[in-house]
Amino acid sequence: MRIACVFVPQLALQAVLRRTPDARGGPVAVLEAGGGGDTGPSNGSGKARAKRARVTEVSTEARREGVRAGMTGAQASAVCAGLRLLTVTAADREAASAALADVGFAFAPRIERGGNGIVFERIFFDIEDLARLYPAGETAIAQAVQAAAARVGLGVRVAIAASKGLARLATRAHELALVPTAAVPAREALASIPVELLAEEVQGNPALPHAHLATAFRRWGLRTAGDVAALPVDAVGLRLGPAGARACRLARGLDDEAFVPQLPADALEEAIELDYPVAELEPLSFLLRGLIDRALARLRGRSLACAGLTLRLALDPRGVDVRSVPIAAPTSDAATLLQLARLDLARRPPAAPIVGVHLLALPARARATQLDILRPAGPAPDRLAATIARLAALVGPDNVGAPAAEETWREEAIAVTPFEVRPDARGEPLRDAPGGDPRLTIRRRRPPEEIEMLLDREGPTAFRGRETTARVLIAAGPYRLSGEWWREGESFQGEYWDMHASDGAVYRVHQDRRDGRWYLDGYYD
């Protein structure tokens, strides 16, 4: 088995740059509270100094200007005049970790994530099945992984080895590394790695007091992993314990760490936490555009589209507004998703200013629509969804949809159901009714127009309304209907007539037997 390890160096810095892409290419430093310790004496202000924000990670451009980790914001700004100081949030880290996982799922159905249990800065996946897609070899696979990570805003290191431990160790020292499967060639490939990185791989951060491996190796005169590999494993384990023995085995190209992959999550998440409340739709739309763009970039990397969108808005000073944005069909169009979200926010504004946005996107396969050679192409499902959302914002969501019959004898009863686009739908021409007789349809007035009716012994003779006045030539009826007396305020009792009028039209009218009024329901077409 050949396993690829994908590592994101300086995850906090890259997470911030994903949120603020305009800062790329310039000097940037990440500020975090408690990022560095104070070396001065402890006094009454010690607690304030412990909480002071310090630089934890810096970009290459900032490092070139002399900015270093542990500086305060004022010190870093004095060293580099054009430095941008940015803060990282938990939402930024989690989104960057999830984006890294999506890079792995673009190449394998299952991956394993490595990190501290909350934020994952590494992923592992099996590349055995990628040989046919990349006949140029493992170098092409590693380069493709780096390109996929760049598309979601991450710069990664990639190493391919026979086990997780060897691949993880290689990513600490190389941007792209291929570790041979055999133990001896693997030992030679890892021989130049410094002992500090080897100790960090085995025991964590070597700056911690308990991480004594690097110090012990230096005391013995060892500088690289090749020097450690020359020592006997049993002797190193006897003096330095299990951690020393494991470091020696890794340096020799030996590792038995298990590979435990997992399936992808059911949904994809992007989030942002704000430094100040936002109460207007335009600035909120600007933030949503960034979240949607990043989510769609991750979905496109897995050849997926967005089938559902849920917004979780953190309100100021407290409270949460959760809303689902309806999407008629899976789409990868950011403009359409942003428009749907804007229309929903305009129709139902949040109850308070917003201090955080959490976006949840449901992935789905985008099905291609088969066109008909004899009929023009219909509207795109995602564009149609945006049109329906605009209409709902104008007239209300209950007044937009597809007509449906109700379970009642009331003639004018009609229901409106949500309009759904079926990708496999086919338009069919209208056919004649059974028996060969053409169908008659009625164009109803909603609500029915109240009219004045003249009657004789045979029935209606003339009527007058707001727009129509005519004599009745032929009248058929009455057709008596009544029902729903068990529903309070919804019972009906009427006599219906079909009338051929002097203006040439055939009308449908009825008289409400409860109050004696006449109504024009519509005309036949």
C-alpha cells in the first residue's frame, strides 16, 4: 500500500488568508492571545501580559522584513511598516481543516485526518487506485494534489510512502517527497532530515520541557535522521524509552502505524466570526459571497454541486437565527446561491445585528439535462429557482408554486404546492379527452366578481358587472353544490349556471344560496 500525506504548514496563517485573499503576496502576521510568553519578572500586571496578543505565525514576506513569532503587534508593526496584523478564529481553523479534507476526498473515497482532535492539519489517503488516472507516476499524483489544494486556498506539502509515519515525517522537511517502499532506500531518503524534526514527529513540539529527544540526540553528537538510524534500536530504547525506539525505527524506514480511513461528512461547512455587528443586507451579502465561493470551490474539487443551503446567523448580543434557503436543483453557480440567500434575508430580516455567519452546504451530484432535438431547451433549474424566489419575495411564498387539486367538491377550490424541477421531465402535448371530444377549460376570476343578475321563470336573462354587460341567450342549470358544513366558516351552498351570452362568450356563474348574491366565476376557453 502506498499512502499520501498532505500537510498544511502554518495552518492559522493559511486559514486567515483563505478568509482575506486580498492579503496574499504581502507581509502578514497572525496575532493570538497568549501567543508568546513574557520573560520579565512577575508582578501585578503579569496576568495582563499573559493575555497580550502576540505574533504566532508570519508570511514569507513578513519574515523577510524581520518579523518573528513572539513579537507584540506594536513591535511587529515597527519592524515592518506595511505589515497586516490579522486574528484567526476557531471558525477559520475548522474551515481550513475541512477544506483540506475535501482535497483528499477529491482523490479517494475515504481518508484519515491527523491533528489534535479539533483542528486537523494533515490527511492521509491510499493512492493505489490512482495509477491508471496518472500514468506518469507518483510525482504527477503529488503535483495534482498540490494543485487541488491551491484551488481551495491552501499551500500544502505532499509525501508518498509505504506507511503513515514515514509519509508524515517526510512532509516535515520537503515540499514534495517520494519515499521508497523498501526499508533501505526509505532510510536513505529520510537520512537528511534534522533530528529536531524527527523528535517533533515522535514526541510533539521539541520546545516543550518533556520533549527531550532532540536534546539527547544533540548531546550524543547526532544531527540527522541518518545518524540516528546508525544506532541499534534496542540500545536507544533502553536509554530514551519507547519514544527513542520509535524515532530510531522511523529513521531506519520502519513503521507499523495503522491506516484508519473514514467516509466524508454529510454536509460541508464554512463560517466566519465578525469583529463588529452587521445590520445591513449589502455588507452581509459581501460576507456571504466569500463563504459561498469557498464552499463551491471545495465542492467543485469533488465534482459535486450544492443541493441545499442552511444559514446559521449569530445575533448580537445573543441568539441564533437558523434558516434554510430552498434550492430547486443542485447548482454550482455562486451568483444564483447568493441571490437566493439575499432574497430570503430580505423577505425575513434577522431580528438583531449579526456577529457571525455559519454556512452549511449539502453536496449532491449535478445531473446533466438531456435536451430534446424537436423542442427548445427549457430554463436552467438553478435560474428558475432564483426567479421563483424573487416572485416569492414580491407576493409571498404561499402564493407561488404549482397548482394542485384539493379534496373537496367546491369548484373554485385550488391548492398551491412548492414547484419542483424534475431533471428527467419531458414536455408532452395536450391530448383530446377520452372519446375524442376536445377539452374545455375555464379561465377563473380570483376572487369571483360580484354581478347583478336579471331573472325570469326560466332562469337568468341578463347580467351586469364591472367590465361585462350582456344578455343571456342560453342558460344551462342550475347545478346545486353544497358541503363542508362541518368546517366553521368554510361551508358552501350554491347554484351554478353555464350561460351563452350575447357577446359570444360562455360564462360560468353561481348564486350563493346563503345570501342570494350572484358571482361571475369565469368563462370557458
